[in-house]
Amino acid sequence: MPLTGKGTNTRSGLRRGEKKTGGKTLLIVVVISLALMTIGTREAPAAVLGRVRTAFQTVTMPVRYVGSLMTAPFTAAGNIMANLTSDQETLSELKAENQRLLARNAELEEAAMSTERLEALLALQSSYSLTSTGARIISGSSDSWAATVIIDKGTSSGVAVGMPVTDGAGVIGQIIDCGLNTSLVRLITDENSGVSAMVQQSRAQGVLKGTATGSLRLTLIRTDQTVEAGNTVITSGLGGVFPKGLPLGKVVSVEKSPGALYYEIVVEPLSSAESLEEVLVITAINDAQRATAEDIAEADKQETSGLTKDDALEPLEISSEDDEESTDYDW
């Protein structure tokens, strides 16, 4: 009996200990569950919504892509219609601004071209140490048979009949009439023009004459002298009117007829009448710019070896000593 009572007490004690241990465990589990629920409650909405949103985007991506393709033409058409119906005042302003920019661009281009021409004049003046005054061409010839231009300088500016006129490339003509504020220039392409000239490369001397066609002929060059296409023709300085060495033109062709004493030489002028705007009037020349004794001797030799009396009397440039009424020309 004692043994039985003792065993009963032991099992009862174990049950009471198990109950206490189980209660503590349950309490810990409940606390942990509540903590996890609290944390889960705080984080779940964002996490769940994020996963749902990602899944939705993945599922609807093809649908949205197809939709964008379908709506693209309508969007483009809407933009076109918006442009077509733009405010008329805005379009007018843009058109006016474009016109202002075009005008400004043309103005700048013209200024640049004018600067280039003036720089060429200054370069020629400096290279040949010319005593000169600048002038502008204000009109061309009113006579279709004459190659002349009118400049805006006259006797009030010291300009006189016989003075040579150049542009930035070289000689273009000579003054044949003067007023108070304007002067008439006969161009070297005029058929009544004649300038003492020589071939720069071979020093062969002759007379450069204008023609009715606007080209130039270099005459009185003997066939025993050397002249080739591409040679430069310059003023010889004979007569003391044009400074020696100024460019006149380029040889285009050289022909020799059977039995002829002289070549037939065609020369292209360096400038055209249409391109002339600013010019220099050479008002004086010095001794260094005149023909040398050797040049004169060579001209005399050429005259005695082939020139006839009629050749020697062919008109050249107007002498600086002649007045505007004179019809005499110096050799």
C-alpha cells in the first residue's frame, strides 16, 4: 500500500510540472506569434502590393505594347493637325524673322566682297608704290559701241584727262574726259584703245589694242620673238603715262600666218566691265616707274627692224600732256 501511495504522488507531481512547463511554452509561442503578426502587418501591404504590381505589369506588357502601336498613328496625326492649325500670328513672325536673317546674310556677304576688293586695290597700290586716289564706278557706257565707264571723281579731286585707271587686278583703262565731280574712263577693251605693252616673260614689246568683241590683241610682236599662251602682258612704261609693269591680261592664243612678220596674239583682260566697282586713278608716276633706257632701245630696235611708217603712227595711250580735246597720241 505504501508503494502504491508513493507512486501516485509522483505521477501527480509530474503532471503538475508538465502543466507549468507547457504553459510557459504556450506563452512564449503566443508572444512570438503576436510579434510576427505585428511585423507582418506592418510590412505585408507594401510587399504584397509590390508583388501584385510586378505580376500585373508582366501580364499586361504585351497588351500595352500592342496598344501603343495602335495609338501611334493617331498621335502623329494629332501632331500634324496641331501644326496645321498653329497660330497664324506665330507663323507670320517666323516668316518675318526668316526674311530678316536672309537680308542680314546678304548684307554680310556684300560687305565681305567689298572688303576683298578694297584689299586688292590696297595691295596693288602698295606693290607698285602708286600715287593714286580711289573712286567708284557709278555707271557704264550708254553707247553700245563704246566700252567706257563713269567714275565719281573729277577735277575737284585732282583727276585729269590721260590718267590711268586700275582695279585690284591691274589696268582697266584711261580717263578721256573730266567733269567737276565725274570722269569718263575708256576701257582697254574699247576698240579705240591702245596701250604700250610687253610680254612679261620674254620682254617682247608691242601694242595692246581693244576690239569690238571685247577681247584684246597684242600687235607688233615679231615672229622671231617668244610668246606663249599663258604669258602675262604688262605695261611697258613707254610714253610715260602708265607705270611700267602693271598687269594688263593673259595671252590666250598665239598664231603665225605664213610669211607674216608679226604674230596674231589674243589676250584675255584680267577684269570684265561687269565686275568693276571700286578703282584707283593713278595721279602721278615717278622716274622709277617709267621705261628704262634699255626698254626704249629695244623698242627702237623693233621699230627699225620691222615697223612701217603706218605701224609707228598707230594710236597708243593718251599723253598726260594732251588736253581732253586732243586726238594726238604719243608713242
